[in-house]
Amino acid sequence: MALSEKHSPVSEETDAYGSFTLALPVFTLGALLTTGQMYTIIPQFNELREHWGVGPHAMAWTLSAFAIGYAVGMLVSGPGSNKFGFRRWSSIGMIAAAVVTLLISLAPWYSLALLLRVVQGLTTGAFAPSVMTYIGRHLRPHHRGIAATAVLTSFIGAVIVAQMASQYLTDHVNRQAVWYLSALGLLALAVALRSVMIADRPHFTGSIWKSIGQLPQVFTHASLVRLYFVMALPMTVGVAVFTGFELTGIVTDSDELLALRAVALPFLALVPLVAIVLRRFSLNAQILGSLVVAGAAVLTMAIAPPHPVLLGITAALFLASTGIANPAILQSAMRIAPQFGASANSGAMFINYVGATLGPIVAAGVAGFGMHTLAWVLLALVVASLGLAVRHSRVLGESIAT
């Protein structure tokens, strides 16, 4: 049912444009920092297991706890930023996230840390939908594709960068330093967002509950939900792969783990450039082609010898291919349901991080059978995502060759 005129979003034509050159580095680094909070804990698994007296399955839940909060935070962030404005919503969220992150460093018990990880995810979830919708509304049209690809690539790159930074600080300083610097970075991000984003012009004139009322419409839109799962299943796979490297014990040397993670960085750095080249192809072609490459990477992981360099390359190729697919998926979602605005982005990111929640659970459940077995399970998820993408292409009646 359409929204009444009183509660309708402000039209895009009235939106002012902000600075691309100022916003891009803040948004890109902010994506690394906020999403990276999920993964900073992975290199600390062994130390925290001893500190809290828990097992590997319990440590996997520290990832899932953050992802649950992150998913819910993203879900409410769309309606919240529609109502209160992108700048206000995101900057207040980052201040709250900084406080909670600092508290995690002081948590003496596993149960308290788990609760704080949920709240940390909830507060950092204020960033992504606000920024992605801001890009679509307040950057000039010819800048939007570059900005969206760069930010989405940073979300994926956070899997690597956060683990590398955390591992280095944990090994050479102490584990608390990771949380202290993260909290400081989130405070700095709040200040930067207020500096580079234009003044708030809320895009929804009704109450916050009216804005939240859009969400059931989002989740009953068949084509949108199909696209959401196309994006979410590879997210499960990506998180499970890197959690599996820790839990299977396939790589135990600290330097080898650091090198394995670092291999992905050059691949991810090329994603925005590759995305520009691929703009000549249809969105469906970009999605399907990227998922085929992602499947090939996981298949290689399943059948090839478990050498750290090869594992690093195949994991990097997987992340890079999803980095190309995700902007195309979000653009496709906005084209088929532009009426939902930020709520459509919230729905996508909510389902995406529900997928992330499942990643550590899948890894913990299968890791005891070895990395090869885990890779076969994950390949099935990529194939399922590809099947949904093919279905989406057929429903829309688009040719993937154009």
C-alpha cells in the first residue's frame, strides 16, 4: 500500500549534493572500521578462550553475537535515518559504538562480553544504511557508482584488514590495544561524519513508527527478498572461510595466518577498477559472472592441497568476486523497488548480516571434519546463491549477455 502524501519521502529532485572528495575517504575508512569490529576478535580467540575459560564453539558465538546486533542495527537504521537524517543518526551511532567497544575491553566474563558484542553490533549498524542511502541521494549521479563500489569493497575488505590489524596489535602490544584504538577510531569517525555530510534533511515527515512500517512491505517484496539472499549466502561463506582457518587448525603459525590474510588485499584493491570496466554489462551479468567465479574459488579450496598461499589466493578471489557482485545486487534492488529508499538498503544489509551470523556457526559445526569438508559445504551455499540469481534473471526477463 502506498504511503500517504503526508508521510511520503522527500523527492530526490530537492536533494542537495555534498562533496564527493571529502566524503569518499571518510565513508571508505568508516566501512572498514565499523564492519571490521566483527572480525577483530578472531585473532584473539585462543587468548580469550583461556581468559574466559570457554571452548572454540563459544568463541564462534562472539562473532555471531556481533552479527545479530549488526543485522538488527542495520534494519532500524534505514527508517531511523529516513526520519532523523543521515548525519545525525550515523554520528550518534558511532559515539555509542565507541563507548560499548571500550567496555568490551574491560569485560571480565564471557556472558557479559557476549551481551556487549550484541550491543556493539547494534550501534555500529547505524553506519552502513545511512551512508549507502546518502551516496544515492546526496552525491552527484556520476560519483555514485564509484562511491558505492568503494564503500561496499571496504565492507568486504574489513574481513582481512581488521584481522591483520588485530593480529599485529595482539602479538606486539596486547589484546586491549585493539579495543582501545577501535573505540578511538569510532569517536573520530563520528566527528568526521558530521564534518563531511551535508546538514540533515529528513526524508520522512511522519513518525518513526510510520517509517518502520515500510519494513513489512520490503520483506514481502518477492524480488527484493530473492536478491537479498543472493547477497547473504556468499556472506555466510566468506565469514565461515576465515573462521574455519582458525578453527580447523589448518594454519597455526601466526606469521602464516597474517600472510594468508594479506594475500587478499591486492585483489580487493582492484575491485573498484574492475567494477568500472564491467559497467558495460547488465547488472544480471555482473551478478551471475561474479558468483560463478566465487564458486570456482570455493571449489578449488575444496579439492586443492591445503597450502596457506593457495588458500589465501582462493579466499581473496572469492572476496573480490563478491565485492563485484554486491554493488550490482544493491543497484538491482533499488531499480525494482525505489519507493522504499533507505529501508530497502536496510533490508539488504539486515539479511546480509543474518548470513554473517550463520558463518561462524557453520564453521564451528563442520571444522572438526577438516577444511576440505567445510569447503564442500560452503560450495553448496554458493551454488544456492547462483540458483537464486538465475531465477531472478529469468523473472525479470533480462538477457545476461547485454
